Amino acid sequence: MNIGAIIITYNPQIKDLFDNILTYSSQVNQIVIVDNSTDLLNKSQIRDACPNNKIVYLDMKGNKGVATALNAGFEYVMMNGADWVLTMDQDSCFVSSIDGYKSYILNHDVSNLLLLAPIYHFYDLKQECSETITNLKIAIQSGCLVNVSNYLKNGSYREDFFIDFVDYEYCLRGNSKKLILFQIHSVLLKHSLGEKRTGCFLNFKFNYCSSIPMRYYYVIRNGLKTAFIYKNFNCVLIIIKTVVRVLLLEDNKKKKFSFILKGVVDSMIFKYGKFSESNK
């Protein structure tokens, strides 16, 4: 079993990045940092911090988006013999080993398996390790172990989405091709969804994750497209919850809602790719 790990980076904190990598570096055969960073000093620091030939630096020469970086990473590790690929975000780290993944692969038929996903620790919410295995329809990209043979069957990640819903669209496309996903409850990943905040509505307090306004454009545009293609209710629910949260809880409502409307319009006119800075 040859496992290649892909870490997608964008102007990360260098120490945090490599501390996170240390939680799984000994469990994989090769690591490639696929760097979307735009800060030149940050890029040189990442490159200089790669300690040996096991960790390779791949410069995307600007922010090309998550999907393009993932596809570039897959191409690199496949050329170097990987038959399984661990896809990671820069701010994710394992709080367990990935032995649960390896055990599943060694003891089950994986011919129709697209990927294995971990249990997620979001902020202060912690899950217990168990031997449970759950069938999934969609999974967050970070922490997943992807079967290379079925990556080739499913096709590459959708680059015109740029960032949000890249993982969900990929999973739902796999579902449509009868490929399966499982969540392995003995593999635990600490993962950040954004900045944790608390909002108040009708004297009730709610915790939520806030992002920069432009992210709402991608969530709405790509979510609408994914929901339309695959007729998936979870995608619709994410869109509804995002709009309601912005309207009722979040700050900077006017700017965020303007990006939501741009996302709706561009989805309707089939305009994809990176958001044009001139349209702000």
C-alpha cells in the first residue's frame, strides 16, 4: 500500500503547518505540499522548511483554487507510485493514527470504494474513537483517503468550482457512478470550518462559523449547481442555512448578502471559475 499525502496550502502559519504534518508524516510514503500561496515570503518559508525528500514542495504560482491544486497533487503522487491519496488542509491534524484506514483496506473489498473519511473534531466538539463504520453520501475533503483507481474512474476534481463544494460535488459524482464512501470511526481528525462566533436571535444564542464575504459567493454558486445536477437535498439545506445565518446572525450582512446574490446570478448564467475581482 503506497500512500501519498497532499496538503493544500494558502499563506499558512509555517510552524502550525509542519506541526500538523507531523501527526501523519510517519504513516504515509510521500508528502507533497501543493502551494496556492500569494505571499512571496510565505512561499519561500514553506519551501525552505521542507526537511527532506519525503516532503516535496509544488508551487502553483498563485492561487489556482483547491480543485486545481488537488488535481496537480494527485498527478504528482500517482507518478511516484501512490495507489492511495490522503487529502489534507493546512489546518487539519490527526488526533489518532490512520491505522483504521489501512485495516479497512486490507480486510475488505475496495474495488468500488471511492474514499474513506474520518470522524471530525470541530473546535471543542470531540468524538470518541470506535470500531464503527458508516456509509456516507458526501464527505469533507480534508482527512480523506482516496482510492487512486477510482479517482481515475470518477474523474478529476471540478476546477471551475475553484473552492467550495469541490468535495461534495466529487462525492456525489462518485455516488452516481456507484462508487461508495465509508466513514471510519477509529480515525479522528481535528479540523477547522472557519472562525467560530456566537450570534443572538430572539434572545437565543447560536454558535456558527464565519468566513470572509467572498466565500459566500462560492458556497451559493457552487451549491446551487451541485444541487441541480445531483438533486441532492443536503446541498439545498446548506444553501438555505447559509442565507438564514447571514440574515439573522452574522455581522457585515450587506456585503455578505451582496456576494450571495452574485453567486445566485452567476449560477443562473453558468459563470464559473475564480471570482472576478472587478465584480466586487
